[in-house]
Amino acid sequence: MVDGHELLWWVRRRGLRNCQHCDECTVTLAHASRTGTIVQAHVEEAWRAEVVPIAPSRIAALAREALARGWVPGEGAGVLALGMFSP
């Protein structure tokens, strides 16, 4: 729950074998009903060797940023791209 909105979030990481700088990592937010516009942000430097947790507090901050930009969970369609996500 973020500001009265029930949300789902997940992280997807993909990359190419033998290419440490080719990793991509995306954080996605959606309304719990899985309807409406989704929010996506790319994780900065996903290829780093050290593990940086993507904490629920950072997800809440990302959701609040999307809400401030006019995202209404459960409404609309498509993707709202927020750029880079720094865990």
C-alpha cells in the first residue's frame, strides 16, 4: 500500500552471457488489479558486482514519484517510463 493505493511491484533482470556491462534491470509497478498504466524504471548500473537491495521504501518513493507525475493506478493503458531507479 502506498498512499491508499494497493500496488504490485516486481524486478526483472536480464543480460547477455559473458558481457558484464550488458545487464538490464527494470522495476515495474502496477495496480493490484493488474489493470491500467504500468510504471517502469531502469536500475542504474545493473551490471555492478555488489548487490544493492531494492527495498520497499525505495519502491514507495518510486510510486510517489509516479503519482506526482499524474499516474492513476488502475486507470489508463500503456507504460509510464520514469527513467533511472537508484536503489
